[in-house]
Amino acid sequence: MVKMLNKFTKFLIVAGFGVAFLPIVSLAQLNINVPFALSNELGVEVIPNYPRPNEPVFINLTLYTDDLNSADITWYKDGKAVLSGKGKVNYSFVAGAVGQETKIEIEIKLLSGASFSKSFTLNPASIDLVWEANSYAPPFYKGKALHPRQGGLKIVAMSEFVKSGRRISPQNLIYEWSNGVDVYQNQNGYGKNVLILNGSILGQTDKIEVLVTDPVNNLVAESFINISPTDPEIVFYQNDSYYGPIFDSAIANSFNLKTDEVQIFAAPFYFTKEREGLLKYEWRLNGVPVSNLFGSRTAIFRKPEDQSGRSVISLRMENANRILQQADSSLEMQFQNK
């Protein structure tokens, strides 16, 4: 009885293998969707990854399981055939305006006879990055306050996302800021289109990148900007006792003193705006420190009595809070005895 049971058990195991494997192989062969599988295997490289409006777009195809060079490939752009032939694995075009969608469809027929297709839609969006340095510039200065080493920066992402003719609010977008290496995690998220940071202590160029996503409409755009630091400068202006500094015209490096005295105002350019007292002023006359002018932006120099000649006025400015921010400048003052 035991022997009969053992034989019966062995039969069940063998039979079990037969029943378990044959149907699986059979079903697998019946359910393989060759066009769908090949479409998933087709690699589509879009350059750039996130096209900007009116920017050239390049598309490259790869298929590791078969030879595309011998395949008949037809490209359709917005339903119109634009390229056809054997091995046509590359196609390029110019993206439309913001929100102007472009539908690309690719039909492929392999040498083996298998045919499949793949389609996708591109919707260009744009991001402009503008920056503002937290640095000094004189009143009414028409230029841009530049970014000094270790200086504070404010960068704003001005995005333009359009879907179905409707502009997406910047507050509904997700912003991911980075410097190419590190992510500014605490400044990322919904509506965070402003980045605040301090420049490198090494005085290196700041490369700022932002990736902006519209999670509802699945739109993505990216942008980057390089901001190079500049050296702070000192510019001298005549200080009028009634009108104050005359910012219309800077004092030349060498000037003739035609009156008994001159009042000079030193304007710091591109030093980071700090609280009072962190900018240090050290005036010198012919190389000798003028102690009573220490810390003053304005200096008064008088012509020596009964003498003719020249004097060198120099100034060194330092930011006590940022060691890389310092500047030197000088003037040659010529005078004659009447």
C-alpha cells in the first residue's frame, strides 16, 4: 500500500509540473504584444530635455533589440509627414511659441516585418532668471548694483507656462533651486520663485539652476544663470556744503585745487549693504593716516599756506563682516601759492 502511495505521489508531482508549466508558456506566447513591447523599448532622446520657445529641438532614436538603420521610419509633426526613409533616426525642428504644443509621431517598420509607433507632445515653457545684488551704489546711479564677493543675492524666476491658452500662475508651480551640486532644500517648493543666498567665500562664480514643474499639466522647464562676482570700488565726488555730494561728475584721479580747501565724499560701489559701522574708512594724506577722519565718508583737505606742490589723498575701505570686500583708491591734488 505504501509503495502504491509513493508511486501515486510521484505521478502527482510529475503531473503537477506538466500542468503548471505548459499553460504558462502557452499563455505567454499568446499575450505578447510585439508592437507595444517594441514601442516601450524604443529610446527617444530629446535635446534639450525641456525645449524653450522658438528653440531648435533635436530628436534621436535608439533600439537595442533590433537594427533601426535598416528600418523604414516615418516622422509626423502635428499629423503631417515631414521625414521618411530607411534609417531616419534623427529629426529636428524649431519649437513653437509658449504654450504652442507640437505632436510628434514616429512610425517604424523593421526589416523583420514588425511595425510599431510612438507619439508624444512637446509644450515649450520659458523661465527668465533675474538677479539683484544687495550692494551699495550712489543715489541716481543709472547702472546696476553689481555682485561683490561674499555678497547677498536675490534671484527671481519669472516663468511663463501656458496650457490650452491659459497661463499657469507662478504660485501653482513647483520650484527646485540648486547650484549644480547642492539643492537649496529649504527654499524649494510650491510658489517659491525667489532664492536668497550669499555668494561663495572663495569668490567663485555662482551658477544657479532652477527646475520648474507644473504637476497638474505635466509641464517642465529649466533655466540657469552664472553670476560672476566683482571687486568693490571707491569713487570720489566733491561734497558741496549746501547741496551735498555732486554725483553728476566724479573727481578725476588728478585735479587742481583752485580754492583753499576741498570736501571729498567717498562713495562705496558694490560693497554689501551692512548695518552702520561695518564699513571701515581709513584716509591717508601722503601715506600718513589721518586719524580724525577714521570711519568718515567725507574728508576735508586744505591747501598748505605759502606752498605750491601736490599731495596724494588715499582711502582704504573694508567690510568688517566680509573679509573679501575691500578697496583702495587715491587722488593727486595739485595746488599753487597765489
